[in-house]
Amino acid sequence: MEQTHTTRNGGPGLPGTQRRVLIVEDDPTIVDAIAARLRAEGFLVQTAPDGPAGVAAAESWLPDLLVLDVMLPGFDGLEVCRRAQARRPVPVLMLTARDDETDMLVGLGVGADDYMTKPFSMRELAARVHVLLRRVERATQAATAPAGGTLRLGELEIDHAQRRVRVRAQDVHLTPTEFDLLLCLAGTPRAVLSRETLLAEVWDWADASGTRTVDSHIKALRRKIGAGWIRTVHGVGYALETPTP
């Protein structure tokens, strides 16, 4: 396991901080490439080559974010994600060698916040790391802000300040990304938001290269709040609706 030393800045959007990123990946070439790019972005980096080492590093080093491969020796990245999230909430960017939507949905279901399929560009990976960390900062600020009102749409309740969601009076656990996506849709109920708009508002992406990411998160969100809440407008985007009884 390796620790690198960096200057005290967290890259763009994270001035004056030293963010910790743990990379759990068994391919040395990929590890070296990701670590080099994140060091250049100003992050403090540790690496782990397998599932057990990844869990141990997450518990002892307390990273601000995990970059986590799905296929790992020992036990897989899904189990690493489950165990890490059980100890403390931490944003997770999962990596997979397979373009498998089932893997993506399972990963999101166990607490991952975003997903990338190999091969990927280091530029895009670094951009997603920055976005995930900015989202955590926004969530922290919202949690410490004065309590605001709860947004209600039928039997759906969204508490912005506490970042809590209830459907039919039952709490629903959402990842930070899922919560931001639902909040974005709820801001203009029944209005259709394009995938490009959702990418810009939720992921801070300036281009449309991640539309599949939107689709996968919508599917994960539907599984948690119920399929009837989000309407698909084919070729356009999505809208939040009140389900028909």
C-alpha cells in the first residue's frame, strides 16, 4: 500500500484542502495511471491491490473518496463498497472491465455514487472525482444550514436540509447522487428535463458524453422510490410525476 505526498491543495474547486483518494485496483498499470493523474490534481493517494486490503485501508486511512474496481482478488469491489459504507459514508467511483448494466445497477445499489467502464480517459476520471467531492461539500453545507421546508409531491417528501426522502411515509435511502438527481427533477415537477440538462445540473458536466450515466441512475432511483414516479420521454429525457393510483 502506497502513500504519496502532495502539496496542500485539493485541485480545482477544493482550495486549501488536501483530499484523500484510495484506489483499490489489482492492475498495476491502471493503478499507476490513476494515481499519477490524481497526484497531478493535488490529491493525497493510497492504493490497495485486493478486497481485504481495500477495506483495511478505508478503515484506517479514512479516505475522502474511493476509486474501486469491481473485479478484485480476495473479494470483489461490491463487497468492499458494502463494508466501507457500513463503517462511514464515503463517495465511491466504481470501475469495471465489463459494459454490463446489471453490474452498474448492483454497484449503485450497494452505495456507489458513479460508475465508469474500462477503458476510460484519465481526464474524465479526474473530472468525476472532483464532481463527487464537490457534491459531498454541498451536502455538508445543506446539512448545517438552517432547516428549510420539505418539498412534497403527492406521497413523496424531500427534505433538502436533512437530505432525506420519504415515500408513503417510509424512509428511502438514496446515495448523494441519487438524492441530487431526484431533487433536480422535483424542482420542476412534470417538466421534462433532458439528459444533457441533468448532466449539467447534477454532475456538472459540460458535454453529453455521460448520458448513459443518467439512464443508469434513473433506473437505480426508480428501484428505490418506485417506477411510477419518473416518466421517460424517449429521445428527450425524464420528468417527475405523481403516480396514478
